[in-house]
Amino acid sequence: MIRSKLACSWFAFMLFILTACALEEHMVAPPKAVLVFAQGETAPVLSAEDAADDPAIWVDPHNIDNSRILGTDKQYGLEVYNLEGERTQRLAVGRVNNIDIRALSDVPGWSAIAAASNRTRNTISLFLVAHSGEVSWLSASEIPTGLSEPYGLCMYMSDMGPQVFVNDKDGRFQQWQLLRAPQDGAMPQFGARLVREFAVSNQPEGCVADDEQGLLFLGVEDEGIRVVSADAREEANIVSVADIDDEVLVADVEGMDLYLQEGGQGYLVVSSQGNFSYAVYDRQAPYAYRGSFVVGHNTELAVDGSQETDGLAVSSILRTPQYPQGMVVTQDGFNTHPEEAQNFKYLSWRQISTALDL
């Protein structure tokens, strides 16, 4: 039976009180928060303490059940999981922080390209995903950024082809156009061209590009959510979507992604790390706030909730019987049942949509 929104808000509040006691924090749920439950989780990352950070979802267009979750271990490299949460690969590529992915249609034998910010090398690391779901690191295609510490990252696809936004903790953003290099051997290679730079007023991290609308949503951790044109040929006029108010958004603003629908409809989902919640906004201006959700302990499946989330990923096209309207993946800062290293939680969009009456 579906709980009413009022009841869900009360349960969410109680969840925060219990979590706060356990973690010696004082968290208050947003006023419109509803409670949802994870439907699955990944194996814990193999690094201890603060390690798991940001996921990306690769959807197999030919066999949806073969889809993969790419998750960063910022102390080691990249982990790859199937939809059952089992680890299928672990790649030692350095301290990769944020990751994003785009489908490819013009590279024979490969399904998608992923990019990650690499703080070991101060580069952008590139990966190719085969049609089998196997992920390969393009070690010869590292992109030196010149940044002090590449931090947040997201990808963008336009008439200029695949591009990567990467930022530094000092507020700088770079926009790189990926260029297919002459192939020398079996593995494709890429170069890159810096096409735009701009800056925000404080430390950024999470971002997501809306390919269809040509927009970049970005988080300024201590200030809020901003939006700017993603077109490298345009000036970077940054506009506020929502400010930190210590109610809906509590610093830090972290991961964000889009639930895409036809005709430019859909939703922006943002991790409000300071109150263990996730805010949902309309994808289109004026970006109306639609409510927040928190993730509680699923006693039936013995899957704990997710708290203090860094990165998240959303897919509206990954649809299975378990995730009939799409999937959300959140990083879990406190993997508590049982207490293990950090991991990633799998959520059903239908449960979120129903609870928030979207």
C-alpha cells in the first residue's frame, strides 16, 4: 500500500532523527521529503573509509539486463557492476573522482565512451565500453588539464561531438572537445581540444549536461545549483536555479543527473549532502522544486539506505521488471547494514515518482 505524502514526510523525519543519533549528527529532513527504499546495492568498494564517489549508468541497447554501473573508487580507480550489484571489473587507473558516459554510434565495435576526472595524474581519463559490457581504459588517451586538482566532471554531446566539462576546487571550469585520433592498433584513441573556460565563485563539483536543451547544470557546493549554456561558442552567463537555504538544500550540493522525457520534459535530481536527501526540480525553466526524497533501510531486502551522498546517476531508459520506469544510483557514504566499506544503492524511479506525485 502506498503511503500518503504526509505520512512519508513523517517517516522521513523519524529516519533522519535515528540516523542523526547513530552518526552523532543533527539532520532535519526537508519539509516535502518522502521516504523511498533501495531495491538493490553494489558490492562494497575494496578501499576503506571515504572511497566510493560517483556512478554512471551504461545501458545495453540490445540486452537491458546486461547493463552496467560504473562507479569510481577515488582511492584506487574504477569499479564496474552488473544490475545485481556484483563486481565485474576493477581497473587501477588512479584516484578518479567523477565519471560520466555517452553513447557512441561512429566507433565500430564499441557502444559508449566514458570520462573521469583523475586526481593522480591531473588528467581526464577516457574509457570505452564494448557491446559486451567490458570496460577498457584508454591509457594512451589521457588528457592533461593543467588544473591543480581535477574534481567534478560531466559529459556533453552536441553537433561538435562528445565533450567533457571538468572543474577544479578553485572554481575553474574547462570544456574539452574529444577528437578521434588516427587508430594505431585495435584500440581507438582520442585527443582533445580545449574549447572554453569559465569560473564560478566558489568550489564546484557535480554537474550534468542536457544534450537536447544545450544546458549545463552545475553545483556550487556552498551556494546552490546553477545553469549555463553548454555551447562552447556562447558566453558563460551563469544563472541560479536554486540556492542553499539550509532547508531543502544543505551544503554541500553534490551529485546531479537528469531524468529525461520526450519534448524536453523531465527532472533534475540533486544530492543535498548536508541533510542526507535528494531534491527534484523540473528540467525546464523556471526549474520548479517538486519535492525531496530520502532513502531508508529496506528491511524486506536487507538493503540499508544511503546517506551523505556524493555522486548519483539517473537513467530513464534502463527499464526492467525491477525498475519499470528507470533507475537511480546513489553513492552511500555510510554503508551500515552490515557496516562495510562504501557502496552504491539502486533505486526505482517509479517509487520516487509515485511518492512525489510527479
